[in-house]
Amino acid sequence: MSEPAPLTDLEIARRATLRPITEIAEAVGIPAEALELYGSYKAKIDPAKLGAGFEEPRGQVVLVTAMSPTPAGEGKSTLTVGLADALAKAGHKTMVAIREPSLGPILGMKGGATGGGYSQVLPMDDINLHFTGDFHAITSANNALMALVDNHIYQGNALGIDPRRLTFRRVLDMNDRALRQVVIGLGGPTQGVPREAGFDITVASEVMAVFCLASGPADLKARLSRITVGYTYDRQPVTVADLGVQGALAMLLKDAIKPNLVQTIAGTPAFVHGGPFANIAHGCNSLLATQTARRLADVVVTEAGFGSDLGAEKFMDIKARVGGFAPSAIVVLATIRSLKMHGGIPKDQLKEPNLEAVQAGIANLERHVDNAAKFGLTPVVAINKFTSDSPEELDWVLDWCRQKGVEAAVADVWGQGGGGTGGDALAAKVAQVLQQQQSFSPLYDLDLTVEKKIETIAQQIYGADHVEFTGPARKRLAEIEANGWGKLPVCMAKTQYSFTDDPSVLGAPSGFTITVRDLIPKTGAGFIVALTGDVMTMPGLPKEPAAGRMDVDDDGVITGLF
Amino acid sequence: MSEPAPLTDLEIARRATLRPITEIAEAVGIPAEALELYGSYKAKIDPAKLGAGFEEPRGQVVLVTAMSPTPAGEGKSTLTVGLADALAKAGHKTMVAIREPSLGPILGMKGGATGGGYSQVLPMDDINLHFTGDFHAITSANNALMALVDNHIYQGNALGIDPRRLTFRRVLDMNDRALRQVVIGLGGPTQGVPREAGFDITVASEVMAVFCLASGPADLKARLSRITVGYTYDRQPVTVADLGVQGALAMLLKDAIKPNLVQTIAGTPAFVHGGPFANIAHGCNSLLATQTARRLADVVVTEAGFGSDLGAEKFMDIKARVGGFAPSAIVVLATIRSLKMHGGIPKDQLKEPNLEAVQAGIANLERHVDNAAKFGLTPVVAINKFTSDSPEELDWVLDWCRQKGVEAAVADVWGQGGGGTGGDALAAKVAQVLQQQQSFSPLYDLDLTVEKKIETIAQQIYGADHVEFTGPARKRLAEIEANGWGKLPVCMAKTQYSFTDDPSVLGAPSGFTITVRDLIPKTGAGFIVALTGDVMTMPGLPKEPAAGRMDVDDDGVITGLF
């Protein structure tokens, strides 16, 4: 942006003039009977009631991914929103589809997660807090399942569930370090059966992943019924169907599963729905939101978590495959500060101009750009502008892209908005790609063994030489094949900061080995999670949590959400 | 009812024709700007936006209480709804104010909790499931506080909190026996600080009690800031204000605190808002809902949990005192089956006619009726009709009331509805009392010591001879006085099945001792809980949970909600 924005995201959001959500819905063609209002500016849409003209998903999908991010984040949601606004401004019937924010990190250090600057979805405070209650419903369904499992064991354990082999955990939408490892069921025979257990954050729940891959209510229930909660003393998997409670869980999710309609600052309709982790899950908004947006709009701009090695790979190999659609364009977000970091500059010096570091870091971006071709897609590089970027640095990256033959544009959607001029150049490049024929295909065939699928991802996407499976992982591979789960796609749980499994190895390393230390079959979601390195499924709060700065006045006006 | 109703509550609810909630709101005079829609049939009301003519709470309050209940429940919500419908039908501008159901027991064995038969609040399935998300927001606020407390200890414990003396617990809106007693913070130095802990059900959270006693947003934050979470190594209380997070907690509750407007089957406007336990908390809907209803209507029919010894006593001594209002009538619900049970008949024989048992059990009802006078109020007995009641039994109770000089009526609001003829006789009696001058006063003066307040309740309301305090309770009494909390009212945690602290002692016992085994200062809610006997704050699931019978079809239609 040319000038530092003088306002916080929350202040910008509050000054925006929102249109009633009924108008937003009407403009995109949603009939009143498909609309369930949550106040004046939020609504749930029932896809079953869209009516004539909206039967088939036909809109083109633009996926926004990124180079390997810095810990501060690179503004991917901001770019996604801004690009959609710019495409809408250019005359395309466009919708946004992004993830819902998780409350836990908001109270910790992250602040809001609904875009930023002049590219936000609104009302940002509602969306960042409880929104329409989807994550609460998912938390309830997850924890109802675990209460029913522990009760089954307590009431005689007819299924013979081994309490030491439960793989499903309780969840809270909270950063609560103290709940990572716990012992439950203490207090004697009337209080339960003691066992080791733990809590994850809600976005890590398999119910969240199921929710985000379900094609509709019937598929939701079918996927819920296939969730494996653990194993019997005979090492047989125990599913939700064995417990017979998929109906109750689906009931708890019956409203949550309907996509949430809101608007961007520029008035573009946006679905904000679902939000699984991008490490132990697939990291994108609900399939139902994406497909419903494709029924309503010509272009759907969506995002996937972290870089192309994580979210985008899973978008292609899991979500697009499950949904049976082909993405039409892939935008690779880069930032000058991220390039510098991959060029070896420490976190606290990223704001100082340093062309050499940018040049050294370009290798990271290059591998992410090259990954697009692995799926048969033409990439567009978007340099997401920050106030500290120098013209020399920006020009050099644009020039590098030109020489590589990759379309690229600088986007200042944070400072200028996509409804302003901040996304025009990028939108023009993307619109050009949308005219071209693409030849999408997933990276690997489902008929490969799980081992081979993991090797394919590690070698072709990460640039690894080799994958090593630990002893426990080898044992698990055998169990997975024996249980008939070998045809499922793979969901890699890897650090987002590196192509390797070591977050400190930046740039575009080669000649490395990826170590798979364990595998978790998520039979409801329908993928096998491969764990590399340590994966945090329950974050902690920092020394000075953001919660300490938050407040609401007597009129309901919030401060500190930023 | 004359004939057994051929339909379940859910079927009756589904066949009812709902009016748009905008019409319900308009009829009672709520301006559009005070209305936040949640779909077509639910809305939150912002009391700050009611506008001219609705400044002052002026409506008369009718409290529905009951004789000591049976484990099956006596239909108090049903009677409350039906009585309101009958008063509305008779031309009174009437509103209902009742509690929101808790999800945990619904998945266990209770089914719905929104009235029954032809006296229900609608849409019953939504209200019974996530409704407008209030309980989820309360759960989030409660658990955010605990995550912040454990994080404070982990990050250096500047306040010197003794992890062994934390009195605040995490909550879930779930019946989850295995979480009653747990050890958290396991896994080594990076995972937290190990300590004993536990989870309660959300309705037992002090945040729920605070929520239900707050007069508005400012008072909510002030009460939150006064919550005691535990004690330092020096035995000094640690409050939310010490942690500085009351702003964040109030922010999480900013929408939840607005009362929820729905309608009865007969179209009477109803606030369904808040729902604290009636043992370790005060057991009635939010003060804000009651007071907002009093600004809108001439008569507000509300209920309090369990019998007059629990919910009603707390309604008078805590809620009405905090709210600064005087109830105008008190309805004491009796059932033939409950009278039989107090007359010594076992649970499985309550459906057989047995006049002698009814006569033997009348002593229980009598003490509840006499309790009304202790608060300066004229009681009306409502016999809530069940299909198994014989005319002889009903006539004998009416006759007994007549001889005692107490107004009484049989109500068949379950079978006939209050909008039909089922509540006419009762409404007429209540309307008569509403014309009379009452001389309400709380039972005890706040200046009495906590010990003396407890003795007053036990002797005057329960009929006890004596209160015994255990050693730990005596120690706690001294701490409470030393901390300056001695002027707070008392909240008795006692079994609902008996006037004594032993659930097996039925009827109207005398010459007994109440044992107080511990006291819990709830400094945010603003009362001292006195624990007698064992109080269950986290229910368990039964051997065959109701969840196993629940389902939802592809169109979102629920079955098995009860």
C-alpha cells in the first residue's frame, strides 16, 4: 500500500456500510425461501432450496495458495477477498468461499481472521466471535460422541472397546495447553473408567473434516457413521456406526451444515463456512459452500491453508477429487518479507530493504509456482504488498516472473481494496487464465499404496529424495491395508514453514528425507493422516494473551479484536 | 386430559402453525430496530432499543413453583406456558419467561424441555438443540477463563495462584461422567502444570448464574470481574478482575445476553433465556428476560426450578431482591402422582388410583402452600392433570384446598392447551389474586450472618429443627466473613425430592437436621452456595442414551428428540 493505513481492521470494518444480507442474496439470485437470517447481515443458505437455474455447480474455481509462510502470515484471506472484489468489479459474477475463524487463536495472539485492511468479510466482529454457531455445533457433536463412547465403556463395554486404544479425542474451540494430555474418569467406580485422554482444538476434530467434505446432509451422516473412534481389545476398528449414534450427531449438525452468507467490504457475496486445520486435516472451507457458490456464481475465489505443499496439494488431491470438480486457476501468493525470510534474514529485520535476500529467497517461491504445473494448472503469482516493500524489490520479483514465463502482479488489496484499484492488475491476469483451457488432474492415483502416495507427494511436491517410515508407522501402514483403507487419499501433517519436516530449513532444500512417524486413519473424513515431525493439535496461549486487551462497552461495541 | 394425546410433543409442535416472529414482536410492541432475527421464528431482543413507552418494568410477575417433584418431573414448564396462554386468551397482555434447555440431558434421557403436549414454546427442536447459541457462548466464556487461569500459572504465576485451591472448573453442555474428576497439564514442562481439575455441566457454571442475574451489559461485566476463581498460596481470593479478562468474557457474551423471543403454540410471546441449575445456582431464567418482559407485558408468567423449597425460595430471596421487584402471585403445582409418591407409593405404581395415598401425601403439598405466606404471597394450587388421575382423587384435592382456604384449580394445559380450555379455571383464579394487594418481602435480612440465613431457610421453609455445619463448613464460614462476603444471600444446594437433605425422606418430615458440609462463595453471581448432601454438577448418561434413538432425515426433519 502507498500509505500506512491509519485505521485498524476493526475500525475499517466498522466504518464500512453494509448492505442488508437479503439484498446481497437477491443480487446473486438466492430465493427468499433458501435464506435463514441471523440478524441483518448474516444468513444461512439451504442449498436444497436454491431452485431453478441453480441446479448444477458450474462456476470456475480460483484457488489462492501461497509460498511457505512466515509465522506472521502472508495475508492469504485478504488476497482472496480482494481478488474476488476486483473480479466482481471487472464484471464477473463472483463469490468468495473461505474458512470460518477459530475462536481459540483469536483470544491468544492472532486477532481476527477475516481478511484485513480494505479486503475483509463483514461483519468481522460477529464472524470472529461465535458467528452462526457452526464451530460450537461441531464441538458439541465431537464431544457428544466421546461422552457416548466413555459411557459405553462405563456401562459394560459390550463392544469390547480398549480404553487404551481410543484414537478420537474431545475438543474445545480454545487454546488450552493444560488439556493436551489428561487423565479422565477418576474418582472411583461411580465416576467412570480411568484412562489417558486429551483435548484438541475444534478445527482439528475429524467431525470438522467430515463436515467440510460432505456433499450434503445424507453424505454427512454417512461420513459420520464411518468415523473410527478406536479399537477393540481384538484390535478391530470401532466406528460411530457400531455405536449407532450417527443420527444424533447429524442432528446436532443439521443447521451448521448450511453455508453462511456474508459480504465483503465491497459488497461481494461470500460464503464463510467450515475451517479444518491444514496440517492434520485438509485446510479449506466446506465443499458444500464451494459447490453452492459454483451453483450461484461464474467465478468462485477460494483459499487453502498454508503453502502449495499443504493446503493446495490437499485441495487438489482430496477436496477437488471428492467434489468431482477441476480448479480453473491457481494464484500463488508471495510477499517480499517471506522471500527475505527464505533468503536467510531473521524475523526482526524483514522490514528493511534487502534485495539480495529477496533474490536468495526466490527459490522457495519457484518451487511453489512449479507445483501448480504438477496438477496441470497455470499459476499466477500475486505479490501481496506490504508498506515496507521497496519498489526495487517488487520490480525484481515481477521481472523474475516475466523471465520465468509466469504471469504476475502486485496486489494492494489491503491498502486500496479489491473494490478500489488494489486488485485490478491481478484480476486481469486471473481473468486471462480463466479463458485458457486447463488440464487438471490430481497428483496421484488412489490405487497406489498409502506408502507410494506419500512418496509421490514428498518427492514431487516437497522435493524430497526419500521417505522414511518409523517402526510404528510401518506397523500402522500394514493395519491400514489390512482394514481395507489403503485406497484413501493421504493428508500430510507437516510444518508449514518448510518443504521439509523441519521448520528451520527454509528456501528450497533438496536431498532431504521426510520422516513419517505415525499414521492416523480418518475413515469418516476419508483420508489417512501421515504425521511428520510434531504436530500441534491444541495450541497454547502466549504470555500476554490478546484476551487481556479485549473489551466491549455497554452498547456492545468491541475493542481489541483488532 | 380427557383422552390420551395420540401425538408426541415433537409431532404436536411440528403440526402447529407458527407466526413469523416479526409479527409476534410487533403485536407486543417491540420496534423493528430492537429485533435481531435468527431465522423466521426466533429473535434476540436488544432491551436498550425498546424505545418510548417501554422504559420501566411494570408488569405483574406470576411465579410457578411446585410441590416436591418425582424423578419424572411434574410438567412445570408445561403449566407455565399453558397458564400464560390462558391469561392471554382471557385478555391480559401476557408474556412467558422460562429457561433454555440444556443439551446434555436431552441426549441422555430427558428428551425436550420446552413444555409438552399443547403447551409448548416453539420451534421446539431449535430451542432444544443449539437455539441462538447462548449456552455455547457461556461455555466459551467459562472455558476461556480457565484456559487463561492455567496459562497464567504456566507463564510464571505472577499472582501466586495455588493450583490446589482453584475452585472454578471447566464446563461442557454435555452429560459426561468421565470428566467429573480429571488430572490436567500432564506431559512435561512444555504442556502445562499438572493439577487436579474437573468439568461441570454448563448450567452449573457461575458464568451462567452471573448471566442470569445481570441487569444489563455493564452489570454483567461487573459481576464477571467479581468471580473468584481460587486462592493464592497466601489464601487470598483471586478474581477475574485480578486477571484483567472481564472485558474479553463480556465480549464473548455480548449477543448471548439479549433475551430470545419465541412463541407458544397459542401464539403468546415468550422469552426463553438462560438456565442455571436450581441446586448450586438459583434456577430461573435471566433477570434481563423477566425485566424486559415486564416492560412489554402486563403479566409475566415465569417459573423457578424444583419445589418451593429450592427455586421459589431463591426466586424470592435472590432474583426478586436483586431485581428490586415484588412477585404478584405464586402458583404451586401439584400432581396426583407426586402426592401418591409422597404418600408412600413406589414409582412404578403411581398410575393406579389410590385415594389413601393421595391423602397421605397431601402434607407435602401443604408445606409448599404454606411457604408462599412466608413471603407475603397468596398461593394458588394448580393440579396439573395426567391421564391416569381419577376424578375422585382430583375432587378430594380440590376439596382439601377449599377447606384450607386456598384457591385451587385443575389444569389440563397438556391435553387441551391454555389457548384451548385447559387453563381457563386456573387463569381465572390467578387473575383474581392479581387484583389483590400482596405484601411481598424476602424471607431473611441480608445483614444476618450466613449461618443465621441458612438456619432461617432450613427452619422456616424446610421445617428443620436444626442446622449442623461440618468442620470444613465452619472453617469456610469464617473465611467468608473474613473476606467480607457475609452480606451475600444464600443459595441452598439440596436434593429436590425431600424437604430434608436425604432424597428418600418424602412427605412433610419434621424434627430433622440439615447438614451443611461445605460452602462455595460465588462472588460474581453474588451468593454463597451451601452444600447439603451430594450435589451432582456433571450428570452421566444412562445405559441406553436417548441419543441412540435420535435421527435427522435429508430434509432436516428430526425424530427421537423425545
